[in-house]
Amino acid sequence: MTRVALVTGGTRGIGAAISKALKAAGYKVAASYAGNDSAAEKFKNETGIPVYKWDVSSFDACAEGVKKVEAELGPVDVLVNNAGITRDGAFHKMTLEQWNAVINTNLGSLFNMTRQVIEGMRTRKFGRIVNISSINGQKGQFGQVNYSAAKAGDIGFTKALALENARGGITVNVICPGYINTEMVQAVPKDVLDKAILPLIPCNRLGEAEEIARAVVFLAGDDAGYITGSTLTINGGQYMV
Ligand code: NDP
């Protein structure tokens, strides 16, 4: 039977590449997003993947959203917690709003989303949860105390949840991308990229969203059933853990 995959933030950037790769691998895919309707509409028209709008930082919105996806596509077998934001600033100037927005979207969302699907996965004795963290959750980043804390939290979440569900056919893993060639990174001026960023990356190039997507497809598959609680670092050698 065709498995159902739900990708949060699946309409743009890394998430869009993940949604497309899962579809190409034979999954029935649902892509969620927060508010950029025109990007979501364009993505839907180009890929044929249905899109769903809700805020992953709200538990109630996630409950309602997942219910809708499951009513239309079937129970979620693969959950990719990809949606994320940044609200950067030095900690001594960081506002509570910046802190809460990043913690709730990048870490709270893992509770809000995973809680909706975990009981069904446990009953069916199969599930794949892949969380998208960041290199900055592993090494810390200037101006990103909120983001680094949330992304490090994603790693702890992954390990504990993997332990609780390892016997039940459910794997939980986390991917930590480095600099990926998305709109966000393309906005960085070329000389900053060439002089300040690329010299830090032994592979001497940015990563492509498809390189993260291929890892997600692998972790979602039956062949990866013995990989759980694992942190997959994909950063061109920039930070070796
Ligand atoms: P983008 O900004 O390109 O896309 C983010 C996606 O998440 C969009 O679909 C957006 O929806 C959605 N989203 C954001 N906030 C919410 C919310 N509250 N509820 C629901 N959906 C939401 O991000 P990237 O592709 O760059 O990043 C994807 C993930 O990878 C993030 O977790 C990020 O932290 C992580 N990452 C990215 C790196 C990079 O180099 N780009 C490096 C390391 C990690 P909408 O379109 O409606 O705004």
C-alpha cells in the first residue's frame, strides 16, 4: 500500500525538495506551510502535491491540520518536521517575542506535530519521523541563541523519542544541514559568500536542497529500519561531530 508522508514547511526551500523527492519515491505526500499562499499555490501547480495551511507552533492547529490530511490521504506513515524560522539578534538585545517565536516554531512544533501521529504509528507498528535541525544546533552560532537552543532541542527530542519507540517499528532521526543553497542563502552578497562562508566549508560549495531530500528518502525507507536516534550531519565537512 502507498505510504503517506507529511512534510511541514514542505512548499519552499529544503522542504519543497523533500516533498518532491518523497513523491518521486512513490509516497502520497502532503506539504504544509504557514502563510505564503502564492508560493504554496505555485508549488502545488508544479508538483501536483496537495498543500495545507496551518501554524506548526499551535498544538490545536496541528491537531486540526493533521486530521484533515489523514481524512484526505490516509494515516501518516512518515512525518518530516522541517518547518523552521530564524529571528536573529545578539542575546543581550533579544526580545521575548524573538525567543518564543523561534522556540515554538522550531522545537515546540516537534511536540505539536509528532503528538498527532505517534499513537497511530504505534498502533500500526510502523512509522518514520525525520526532524530537520541545523549545524547551528550542534556548534552554536553568534546571534542565534534562540535558534541554536531550539535546534539542539530537536536533537534531544529525537534521541528520547527514538528510545521510547524503537520496539514498535518506528524510527526517529534528525538531520543537521549546513549551508544549503536556498533563497535565504542566495540573498547573501556574493563576496560575503566567497570570502567569509565558502572558506569554512571543506567541500568548497553550498549544499543543495536535493542532497538533504535524498537523505530523508533513505531514512524514510524500509532499508533504514535499523537506524534510529541518529544524527545525520550534512554540511560539506564544515563541522565534524
Ligand atoms: P524556508 O524559509 O525556505 O521555508 C520554510 C518553510 O517552513 C516554508 O514552507 C514556510 O511556510 C514553513 N514555515 C515556517 N514557519 C512555519 C509555521 N509556523 N508553521 C508552518 N509552516 C511554517 O526554509 P529552509 O528551506 O531554508 O529551511 C528548512 C528547514 O531547514 C528549517 O527547519 C531550517 O531551520 C533548516 N535549516 C536550513 C538551512 C539552510 O541553509 N537553508 C541550514 C540548516 C537548517 P511559508 O512558505 O508559508 O512561509
